[in-house]
Amino acid sequence: MSFIEKLACLLAFSFAMMPLAAQAQPAKPDSEAAIHDELRAVKQRLVDAINKKDGDALFAEMSPDISFTAMNNDHVHGIKEGRAYYDRMMNGANKFLNDITMTSEVDDPAKLYADNRVAVATGVSNTHFDIRGGLAFDVPLRWTATLEQTSGKWKLAAIHFSADVGNNPLLSAATAFWKWVAAGAAVICLVAGFLIGRIRRKKA
């Protein structure tokens, strides 16, 4: 067999084996569809934990280095600070909130980075706050969340909430309060001016 014939046989064998080699390649363990299913499950567990006021379940879904920024710019970093903040808001005689419930929806499927090991998602939440002292209101919030895959599990690494200052029930309530304060101060000034005027007239 000539050299040309041997080369032709070798090439033919190589091309014949290519489909088999492709079939032998292991499938990617985490397809994007499966990743998005996992991320949706994490989001739902977080929302359920908030609505059930289950702090242990909530922090079980978080990275040890969690970074959290609330709509009022309160910021905590790490599980220890996060738990202390949660207890200050939700537990004890001096807690700030009687209750909090929320719904949450994503804008689009999360964007994946770093070889599908980091995910960034955005969305909206409608959150009901029941503040100790009798004030209760709903606030529409926007959020941005970053999740990371550690040891095969997705954990919340960072989340930032924001509220629309132009459509904020808390701001509206505060504005209405200060309007009443201003009106009350104006009435007090008028009454005081009237009384002072009468006293001066009597002295005259």
C-alpha cells in the first residue's frame, strides 16, 4: 500500500470516529435551564422564609459574606451582622416591625457569569410593612440580587432594595404628618399673637 493510500485510510478512519468521540464527551453537569430552575427555587425559599418570619431558613440561603442594603440605606455585611439586624427589626420587645410580607417577581432570567457560577437578577417586590406603633403600608420595591454557586449550591451573595421616592407610602405618610405639624404650629402662632395683642392693649 502506497503512502497516499495509507494516508487516505487514516483520514477516513479519523472522520468515521469523530461522531463517536463527540458522543463520548460528558454532558455539562449544569445546563442553563437547570440553573435557572435552581435560582427560581432559591428565590421562592427566600420569600417563603421572609413571609413565615423564619430567620434560620432565611439565612440558610445566604452566603457567609452576604451584603444587604435596605431601602432606607441600612447596610449589613456577613451572616453575624445580618442576624443582628434581623433580630433588631423582627424580634424582642423593642422590635421595629410587627410583621413583613412580600411577593417577588424577576424581570428576566438571571444573567450568568464566571462559567455559570455567578448569577445576577433584577426584579420587583410588593412589600407590606406593619410597624410597631400602628403604622402599616405597602411599598413597591425594586431589587438587584447576586448569587454564587458554592459547593454545588446557589447562595445569595448580595441584594440591594430601592423604593421610588415619588411613589412611596412611607414618604407620603411622613409628608402628611409634617403638614399637620405645620398647620398646628400656624394655629398656635395665631392664637399666641392674638393673646399677646390683647395683653398689650389692656396694659395700654
